[in-house]
Amino acid sequence: MLWSLLLFVITMSILVTIHEFGHFCVARLCKVRVECFSIGFGKKLWSYKFLSGTELVIAMIPLGGYVKMLDGRATALSSNNEKFAFDQKKIWQRAAIILAGPFANFVLALLIYWVIFLTGAVTYPVKIKNVIPNTPAATVAIPADAELKTIDNVKVETWNDVNLALISAMGKANVTFSYIDSTDGSDQKEVKNSVDISNWHFDIEKDSAITAFGIVPKKLEIYPIVSKIVSGSAAEQAGLRVGDKIIGYNNQSYVDWNDFSSTIKKAQAMVLEINREDKNIYLKLVPTVKKNGEGVAGLYPTSDARVVQYGFLEGFNKGIAQTVLTTKLTIRSLYQLVTGVIGLQHLSGPITIAKSAGQTASYGLTSYLYFLAFISISLGVINLVPLPILDGGHLVFLLFEKIKGSALSNKSQERFFRIGFVLLMVIMGIALFNDILRL
């Protein structure tokens, strides 16, 4: 719980800082005086004032933040200060300042995806084990071992991509998908199908979109063939080589890699039966003992998984594509929520975000980075919703000012802000209530 809470604070702090930094940078470029840059709300925990006059504040509640700019609607302006006030700038400048926050969140997601693709992304074939009867997928003949390639013309490379694509398809009359079929032994050919999902509904809190659609994913196959040996490891000292096939250990036949790995973690000497060049040989493996008492051998099996590492420009283009795809799916999900395709009971709040942050971080840095990019995009999209108090609401006010030729009165804007605040509190209340029900 403490780990999840810490990750939640770190996640929100990163996202809020980047979002507000976007507002800050463009405001400064437009020569608007920034009086305060606050990360969090409530009581000040720490503050520092720069020579420019901007006060940096770390506040108690890490659930948001703000950039306070000089504004004639809130402060009496002197003749010397008018040119530095936000409300005195041109409409396009104010719009740029407002858009800069959500834009910064999209840029952060792009950079995260770029780093992931540069350092290497683990991929493996998205293959179908079988199809569940009486489901949408069962209405077409999908062979076992078929590899999914696209859903609604969106390329899918992981089962997470499949899940998001199917969720975004909810509410449509049909969904198209394609897969590679090589069951007849001939050259691989891509098959396209369309499935009627007009009556397809499921609870996204209880069921996976994948299984609800009728697909059973094929697990990643791990073969007992050594693909890599760590230099100086116990495996190297035992005489193991790349290409060796593990037949058995401790006078028992090989079961699966999980059982083999669990035996190694016991940190006890093992006798391995190895097949090398069509000959069976025996080797003694003494695992290295880690600080936590677990044993480690330093060898890797062969599997369908592979690390794909992209070049500098290719990784950047891949990052853009992933950012655009995730943004489209997020907008689609928001549309489904507004139209009632997805019920309000599926709204998630800070507790769910905290739990998700902790879970993804436990799977490794790459999983957490994917999660951070997704939440950053979600924050950017939500802030563009035309709800008073959000960035999207401020943009609507500017559009009204552009059309009418004059801004809304301060009293009218204040009224809209109050309405927006109440609506936002209601939405957050529902999300928090849902979080509590899920505990």
C-alpha cells in the first residue's frame, strides 16, 4: 500500500509538473509574468522565489497544480505591468498558453515511447490458442495458432493493444480484424474478417475484452534451449553452452521453465542432463546465492519473445505512431463514457491509479513507463474537454471572444467556473466511490 502510494505521488508529480511547465514555458515566451508555479494544492510545504519574480511552490495535496499568471481580471494593473498580463495578450497567444499544458503531456508520452523503442521493446507473436463458443469471435472460423495483425485497421503488436482496440470498438455495429493463417503449411497469408458486435456488451471491470470477444490468447512458449549465458555466471562455470537443450535435472525429466527456475532459486547444487550435438551429457550446476537467499544461474531460455531495438529516427517515428494510437483510443473511450456505452461505474480515481502504478512498477521499469505514458495522454485528453475550469473550457471562452469580439464578463466566467467546479467534483466523487467499491 505504501509502495503504491509513493508511486502515485511520483506519477502525479511528474505529470502535473510537465503539464504546468508547458503553460509556464509558453507564457514566458509570450512575455507573460508568472507569479506562482505550484505543484499540488493546499498548504505550502516548500517554496522558492526566482529573480524573475516567479515563486515555485510544492504544496501538500499532490493531485494537481497550477501556474498563476499576472491577470488584470484579478489584480489592478499599473501602466508598466499591463504588457505582462495574460488577459492583455492577443487571443492566439492566450490560446497557445492554454494548449501548451495538454501538448506537454503528449510530448512527454512521445519521449517515453521513444526511449522504450530506442532501448528495446520486447515483442512476441499475438497468437490465438482457440476461440470460445457462443461469442462474437466464434461467428467466424479462426484457426488455432492464427496471429492477429490488425483490429479496425489498427496494427496490434501486444495483447494490451488488442484489449484497448476491442474496448474502443464497443458501441459499433461491427469490428474488422485480420490475422495470419499458416496452418496449411503454405506461405503465410493475411485473412480479413468482419464481426457483428451490435449486441456485444461486457463488464470491463470484471471481464477482459479479449475473452469477452471470444479469444483465448496463446501463452508465450518457452523452450528449454539455452539462448544466452551471462559471463562469469554459475551456468558458464558449469560448462553450459548456447544451444544446449535441458532434458532433465536432479534425476527428473524437464517439466517447464517455471519449475526449472524455481529449483534454481532454492540455491542448491543440481545435476543437469543436457543434450548437446545429439549426445546426452551430465553437468553439475551450483547456483550463485543472492543477498535475499535465492539462487541464480545466469542462463536464458529460447522463446518466441524478441527484443526489437529501433534506430534514432525510426524509434521517434514509432513513438509518434504509438502516441497517436493511444490518443485515438483514449478519445474513443471518453466518447463511449459520454454516450453511455461505458457506464459511470467504470470511472477510476486516485486509488485505482495508485494501485495500477504499484502493479506496473512491480513488473519492471518498461511496464511503468508504458503506464506513465498512457496516464500522461489521458491527462492531456481530459484537460481538452470543454468543461469550465479545464483547459478546454478556457479555449471555448476564447472562441466565444473571437466570434463576439469581446470577452465574457468576469461575472459570467465566474458563474461558469463554479458550474464546472461542481461538475468536476461530482465526477471525481463518482470515481472515488468506484475506487472504494473495488477495494
